[in-house]
Amino acid sequence: MFLFSLVLSALRDRMDGDALQFRKQSIHYRNSQEGILLQRSTERLDIDLLVLPDANLILIASVIEPLRGANRISGSELYRWRLLTPDGAPVLTTSDIAVPAQGAFKATTEDTPLFVLASYNWRRSATPALKMQLSQAARYRTVIAGIESGTWLLAEASLLDGLPATVHWEDYEDFALAYPEVRAVKDRFVIDGKRLTTSGSLPTVDLMLEVIRQRQGYSLALEVSRLFRYEQPSFHADEPLSAASAGLRMHDPRVTQAVRLMEEHIEQPLVLARLARRVGISARHLQDLFQQSIGAPPHVHYLALRLNAARRKVIETTASFADIAAATGFNSASAFARSYRASFSESPSETRRRLRRRITSSEMLG
């Protein structure tokens, strides 16, 4: 995990040099009913990853690790992934580490979402056969995503014609000239119906967190981001990272201070007006700052922090639900249970029973 954060920091330094070229509104988003990735669901989602030679390890991890984290934190298999390569053989990454494949990519009638991952030397893989396979797969796949240089592959296969798409900022001008039929944009990631594109490894983490947020809610997405101490690379870097702000970096130190106060007052939550007074601004101003910094109002973030703290107690302790409710600022066990179910799609007792069954099954298999 520490290595993962170090690599993220290195990538962040690389991107900061051109950060001003990205718009303040750094996400292009147009939802679609066809977008299975963005539908609220507790069902397992299978994803195929087509990994091309000379992909970065961090790019692969940027897709897989948030999903793995979601599985771990939820205690259920919300996501399953399969690594494919053009010929089924392991691919050598830019780190000279070979990534094994679970099969060869073929154009079938499968509707599983397909992510095409590429970093360097993507043209070597853009054979007529692969482009034809991608075109055929697009007839059936619910979603096809171009991850970093994977965007070029989708454009080569004419799968982005007439659509907005993003690429790494270093490639933007060349991409825009090469594919005038594609609406190149300087965004971190783009969601447009059945097509997704990302502009690099960190924006891919952004995308995966957005997928988790849409499918399982803000609380789980927040907890996954905090699992990796993930910070938005487009935010300022002059505040020290604390447990309170481990999952995100704030635009404004007053938001950081407010989040720290939230963390310190889980058992007895502060009302918005008092929280704002402690920070030294009005409640309306604090709401605006939260929306600008993390894309959610204070009460949503505060509730997510309390529910995540409660969920950890449900999973890791044998405390009664009444005691857990009191320890996380809920007026009653019933109010806690309602909020818990609304956020996690199951009751606290169902979480405990499900995890107890998993532990018992593992012990029996062992």
C-alpha cells in the first residue's frame, strides 16, 4: 500500500506540470441508461481487462486496486476482473515485470464491460486483426473503456467517432490532429454512454472511485479512497495529510479543518452551524466550499464518515447495534439501521451474518 502511494506521488508530480491545462471542471460526464457501470447495484460486476504490452503496472493497479478495496471493505465480491492479452500470453510491462493472462482477447458475444489498457508503444499492438476484434466486440459489450493510451486504440477502431474522449495531456494535440472525427477534450476522464476514456493512471483511479460511488454509494467510495490515502492530484498540496483527510485533498484549509472536526466528533456530531462557526465561516460558505472541494455537501460527507466508522464496528467487534449507534452519533438503533441499510443495501445484522458464514466456510475449507 505504501509503495502504491509512492508511485501515485511520482505520477502526480509528472502531471502537475501541466495541471493548468485541464479545465476546472475536470470530468466530462454524460450518463446513459446503457451504462451498466453506473447503475446502483449490489450484484457482482465482471470486467474484462485487455492489457497491451508496455502498459504501466500502476495503470493496471489503478483499475484493479480500487475494485479489490471495495470487495475487501464490503466483505463481498462486488467486482471480479479477468486479465486478457492479445494472444493469451503474459505481457511485459514497462517495469520488465510480466503480467500473466487468463486468456486471449477474442471477439465474442459477451456483454461484459471491456477496459483496454495501454501506455507506451500502443501502435505495435494496433494490428488490423485487433482493431477488427474491437469493432466486433463493440456490438455486444455494454461498455468499452480506453484507459490512458487505450483511447488511441478505440479511436483507431472508429469506436469514438462523434464522441468526446480524453488522452494523456502530452498526447492531446497529436490525438486531436490524428482523429478530427473524435471530440478531444482536456478532461481527467470522460463517461459518455457506452464509451469511457481516461487521461492517465490517477484519473483512472478517479474513474474507478466514481464507478464505486455510483454503484454502491458515497460511503464505500470514500472508504476505498481512504484505504489508499488517495488524494486528488488536482487539489492543493500545502496541507499535511491527516487521518481525517486521508481519502482526499481539500481545495481550502477550512474544509480540511471541518473534516478533522467531523472525525473528532463522530459520537456527538456537530450541527452544520456550529461546525461552520468553529471553522470561522458561515454555514452557506462551508457548504459551497465542500461542494467545490469534494463534490458533496457537508452532511453527506459527515454521514459517510459516521456510517463507515459504524460499519467497522459491526465487522470488527461484537458490540450491540444500540452501542454502535450511540458511538457513531445516531439517536437510536432503529435510526442507525435505516441509515445503514440505505447506504450499504443490507442491515447491520445481515452484514454480521454474511461475514460469519464466510468465516465459517473458510474454516471448513481450511
